[in-house]
Amino acid sequence: MSGFIGFSQKRNGVINQFTSQGIDDNADANAITIASDESVTLSGDLVPSSALSHRNMVINGAFLIAQRATSIASVGTSDYKTVDRFKQRSNGLDNVGGGSGLVQSQNSVTDLAGFNTSFKLYFNTAETSVEANEFLHIRHVVEAQNASHLSYGIAGAKTMTLSFYVKSNVNGTYAVSIQQPDSSNRLIGTTYTVGDADWQRVEWTIPGDASGTINNNNGAGLYIDFWLAAGADYTGGSTNTSWTAHATNKEAYGHTANTLSAGMGWEITGVQLELGSNATPFEHRSFAEELTRCQRYYQRYGSPKTFDAGTYYYNSTIFMWCLPMDNDDVLGSHILPVEMRTSPTPTITDALIRLSNNANNFTSGNSLQEEFCSSTHVILHIDLTTTALDVNNMIALSFQSTAGYYDLSAEL
């Protein structure tokens, strides 16, 4: 027989009786022993029903990585600005799109055991009201091929569980939703209640969707949205507590916590999405592993990573060595440390480029003109306004200050 393993009693630290539903009739009754200190020993292999590691489909769920910045005020309506893999999205709110009304940061955590960092949003300036078409949420995008094992679209579609720690100094009911952006465009949601300013763990079990679609590719597979404000255009539909066809007015169904007062703070950490119907303890990954995962989507060079190369290179990051194409064009190439999700889009702080060539430093009029990017390497073409390059010598590309940077984005 095979099935659930149970037991009825323990003698001298040995589990010696199994239930009739249990294991093979010839199994060793001493297969599982419990010592006096309550440690458990198995004589055979432990075969878990789900993975013991690499369970978490969320990247940077403990917010260890913030390549762009650790804090910023003027965020914009929809962008990645601080912590990797989580972006703020909003519409219409007066004090969110610009200025210093809303600050987002990678925040230090001192009051939650096991966690050192979180993602925090803080309002310096109050929103007078949340109109029907206005909203604010934080989105994490799961790459489709990292969630395709959920087998959506067939009868065996698998259950998953989302869990996270959250706290806010504004009580109320907050919405969370998950959307499948592939062809099925399906939606499911839930709510949680904040009743005090302490950390709480939220656990949400999500049934498999036999009518859904998660393609096995490098596109977006799941949107996970944590709502902080939602007008009637996003809450006025019918219930979304089971998988349903997407409709904008269902996205934040049940959300009522729209008090965006001055001093309002909302903070989250320990975000985990895993296979199965139970929330397991958060899977902590090393800083190096989390950074590598984040670099599949975004890589930044320059600030804040600086290198003292002496006054000859302005005490700045020597990002790459380049070759002159002629007396006013420079070509540089580098291999990426991590293969990116797709060919990235490069940007560079043109005004802060510093090109050092045969004791000459060119610090103005430099601009990124052309580039060839693949998911594994990049070639940059930088144009100078001067024609004074020494074509017989290599050029060091660096930045004039810690505000200078070069980045590559393959974000979802």
C-alpha cells in the first residue's frame, strides 16, 4: 500500500506503528526515529512534495538589491527607481508623479526578526482625495518561463501561495491582485486588513487556473500588484476572489485604504510566491545570488561603484577601455556578467562621460550615438565634438563624478 504516512505511538524514541493508509506492508517500523531531544532521523530518503530550495518565484523579495538608488523622491508615475524588480505605478495622484510628495526607499528593518531591509513608501505631502481614475500600486513581474511550471490552461493547473510581511501606520483594507498578461488575460485578487502599525504576515493561497495561460517564454507571466490607493474605476466591479476575465474595475476590488495623509508610510518585505497550498518560511538567498538574478533585468555601472584610479582618471570608475575609430569617434565593447532577459536598452549620462587619451581628458560634448546590444554583450559608439583624439592610443572611459553612470535595461 502507499499513501499518507501516519503513526500512533512512540516507544524508546522509535515510531513503531503506522496507520493502515501508511507505507508498504514490508516497511521497516524503525524507518523514522525521534530521539530524546526531539531530533528526527530517517533511515531512507526524504522526498518532499515541493522543492526545499529555489521555491520562491519572486526575485529580490527581501529587497537586498537596489542598483539604481536607495532612496528617491521624484519617482514618476511608472518606473523602477530604487529596489530592483519592484516598480511603482500610478495615475493622476497630485503628489506622486513629481516633486517630493512621495518618497520610496530601500529601508533598514530593525523590528522584524530575520529581515534587514524592506521596500518603503512614505508621503511627505497629503493627497486631498483619490478620484475615480486614480491609483497607486507596487508591481512585481514574474517572467513567464519562471512560472510556466504552474501548468495553467490544463486540468492539472497547480495551486500557488503568496506570502509577505507588511506594515502601515494607516489602518484599513488593502488589495492584492495577480494578473496573467498573456492571451488569457485573467485576474484574481484578495484583501488584507491593517489594524495597527506592527508587522503582520499575509498568506494567500491561489488555486490553479485551468482556463489561464502562462507562456513558456521570456515575457511577462504574472503581475503581482500591491495596492495603496484605488479609485472607483479600479474597485467598482464584481468580486475577483476567483480567477476571472480581466476587467479594470476588478483589479483592486475590496480596497478601501485611500487615506494618503502626510506622514503615511507603507512597508513590505519577505515577498514569496511558491508552488503549493501552504506558505513556507521565507527563502533567504545570498546577496550574490539575488544580485545575479536582478542583473538579468537591469545592470548599472558607475555610481555608486567607484574606483580610485588617481588624478589621471579623475578618481572615478574606469568603466571600459576603448579604441578610436577615428579622431572623433570611440568604440568600446564588453561582455555582460549575466545573460540578460533580452537585448537591453543602454543609457549613459552623456554630460558626465570622461574620455582619457594620451594625457588628454575630454569631458564635454561626448554622447552615445550608436550601440549594438545582445543579451550577452554590448558594443558602444561614443561621438566627440572635438577631433583631437590620438588614434594611436587607447581611451579610458570613466565618469566625472559619482553622479555618472551607464546602465542596461531589459526590464519587464
